[in-house]
Amino acid sequence: MQMNAKYNSLVAVGDSFTEGMSDLLPDGTYRGWADILAGRMAAQSPGFRYANLAVRGKLIGQIVAEQVGVAAEMQADVVTLVGGLNDTLRPKCDMNRVCDLLEEAVERLAPSCKQLVLMRSPGRNGPVMERFRPRMEALFTHIDNLAARHDALVVDLYGATVLGDQRLWDVDRLHLTAEGHRRIAEAVWQAIGYPPEEDWRAPLGETAPPRWAARRVSDVRFARQHLAPWIVRRLTGRSSGDGLPPKRPDLLPWEDPRV
């Protein structure tokens, strides 16, 4: 990818990661890395247009059925696609089907844009993630292979040690903080050819680890407020995104949501 790139439009496709949870704005909406990236790209290109079709909780089959066709019709300069990770976290997951659906998405999106961007999603350390790590890594291997065949870019967030730092993850332990999203935006910014503005892989500064009692209180709060509802949704087949519309469904000129 050549440096000093210039693009006039961006469409983001995916789930909660791309919707922007948990980068919360004062009005209760989410910003996230895709919005940050769009704002920075817009500053380089007057009239820049942006759409974000992502909805939290979506599985890859839903992303293909509800977002991919819409994104392809928009004929954007850049399309980002991040999906499939929610599937790998389900108790029962058909990885062959997940990979087939992801391949369908790439085959439909790659010809529709100037640059398709895929990602190896960031992963936290811990016993829960260890259980699903083989599925995740199988998904990432498939993503690498798809990118090679379709001239797509892969942003390797999984290989960035800093993104495993628990301080970059919200209290739900599933979504990045505002600082985490800011780093993702910089990673994609660099990958698509814009000059680096910082080292997004740089480790966080040293801080004293939380005391044992504080960790236990945090564990209990996490289990009650986030883990238990997540398990209930898995058992009942419901999703946190049921009934929610895309955050920015139309490819329109960029407007800063904070203004």
C-alpha cells in the first residue's frame, strides 16, 4: 500500500466491535474506531462519505444477509469487514459454515470497492478466551488466505501484545475502551496508506496492579452485570442487537457525532 493515500468514502461492516462498543459518547451513543477513522479520513478529503452498517451481536450469517449486499451496492473506496468472532464464542459453532460465509462476504465485497480491509481481531488473555482460542486462530488463518486471494488488507490486531492489556478493555471484558478504539483507528489508518501519527502498538505505562480485594469485587460485578446476561442470551438464542438498526445506514457526508 502506497503512503499518502486518499479515499473519498468508507463503509464499515460487522458487529459490536465495529459499531464502537464501549467507546461511549456523552449522549449515550457509541463512537468507536470506525467513526474515528472516518473523521480522520474526512479531514483529508472534502466531501468524504461514510456509512457504518454494524450492529452489536451479529453472527456472520446475519452480517452476510443484512449488511454485505447493502455495502457492495454503495461502491465505496474502502470497505472494512470484521465478522465471525461472535460465532466462535458460541458453545456450538460450525467453523466450516463460518468460513464459507466469510468467504462469500469477501467474494461479494472485494470487487465492489477499491480496498477491502479485513482484521485479525484483538484477543484478551484469560481462561474464557483460552477455551475459544483454537477457533479464533482457525478463523484468522482463513482470513489470511482470503486476503491473499482477493488482494485485501489484513490488520493484525491479534498479534499486537498491547491489545491484550486488560486496561484497554471495558468492564464487560468483551469490548475495547476509548483508548483501545483509538489505537485500532490508527492501525487501520496506517494499513490503508496514511502516514503514521503514532505507534499504536506501544505498551501502556506501568501502573500498580489492582489489589486482590479489588479484583474479586470486579469479578463479581462482571459476572452479575455482564457474564450472566450473556449466558442467558446464548441459551435462549437472543442477541444484544435484536431489533437494533445500523448506526449509520446510509453513505452520507461525514458529520462529527460529537458536534
